[in-house]
Amino acid sequence: MTLSADTFEKLDWSAIAAQLAGEGYAVLPRLAGADEARRLAREAGTSTALRRVSLDSLDLGRGDLLYFGAALPQPWARWRADLYRHLAPIANRWNEMLGIPYRFPAALGAFLERSRRAGQTQAQSHLNQLGADDYLALHQRSEGEHVFPLQVVALLTAPGKDFTGGELVLTEQRPRMQSRPTVVPLGLGDAAIIATAQRPFKGSSGYYRVNLRHAVSRVRSGERIGVELSFHDAPQAANDQRAFDLDT
């Protein structure tokens, strides 16, 4: 199954916004059909157009990141543009709750142009390819003046069949409290919208920021292939590690 032109329009964005506000993530079940997800996973393993970076070289785990570059192939370019259009109002509400005057434009192209003018030209969207004993350490992509507070991850292989382990893990740190870990259940073709780095949390005196990171736990067997779509680019850097805020 391939996404139709109105797939994102049909989603319940009020419910998605409520879950994002309450948990910092929202799962979109079977956003890609099983056949399409597997096709995209196969392409990941054979493409020579992607820039492969070892997680070990970044001190970010084990396995590989395969960067798309500035021009995303389909269907990821359409996913990114369509999802941004629906997420920008949510991002603007978050900024309003936190008293941040910055507002995101309605279209992705306008936001990316703002980022380019600020020197943010390093594309961050990528596939991740993890084999047995590989993992992705806790991190967040929050470099630059223009950071979009939401991003999207999706799973292109089937847990329990193509691989074991490899759970998506989120941690949330509230002031003066221990980190709260959450395992986000993803199946083949599922996507999750997650907070990039911070989200508003309503306390007794109003809203304040909580800090979030995400990771992929150790793959015990098989191969896990996923995708991570970032809506903002990072400042151009000589070392990819500067694009990450690591949990050290």
C-alpha cells in the first residue's frame, strides 16, 4: 500500500496534538503498508546515493546512519512536507505555552529558507541500519537557531520477525526529578511523532520545559532498519557529532 494524497488529511490531528502534549510522542499505526515498508528497507541496503556514517565514529552507538542529503527521495520528501504542514500549528501552540515569541511558517520550504539564512544547511534526515548488537545511544538533534520541536521516526522492518530487541526508547527529564523512560511500541510500517528536544509540561504554576532524548535499544538478532525525518537542518559542521546533543 502506498500513501494516498489525503492520507495525512484523514488523521485525527486533535487527538495527535493531545497525545503529544501529554506524552511527548504520538504513534501513527501502519502509516506505510508492509510491502512499501519492506521495499524502502531493501532500497536502504543497496543505495549508493546515501552518505553512510558509522555510529561508532560519532560515539553514538553501533551501526550505520545513511543520510539522504538536502534533496530527499520520495516518499520521504512528501512525508516531510505534508507532516510539517500539520505539525507547524502544534509547534506554534507549544511556543505560545512556553512564552516563546518565535512562530513557524505554515510551509516547510519557508522554514528551511529561514534556516539557510541562519547558516543551517546540514541535512539531518536519515535511515538507520542496525544489526545484531547494534544500538543508537540517547541523543537529541537540537543544534542551531531554528529547531523544530517535533520530528518523525518510522520502522521499515518487522519486530519479532526481521529482528529482536531494537525498541524505540524516549527519556524525559523534568526539573529536580529522575529521568522517565518510555518504550514506544512500533510495528512494521508504523511511524511516531516525537519531541525533538523539549516540550511544554503543565505544572502548578503554569507551563515549563521538559527535556527529551531518544534512542534505539540493542538489537539482539537480525537487522532493524528505520528512518528519522528532521524538519530543521543543522549548522554546517566539520564533524557530524556536532549535530547531536548526546546524553553523557
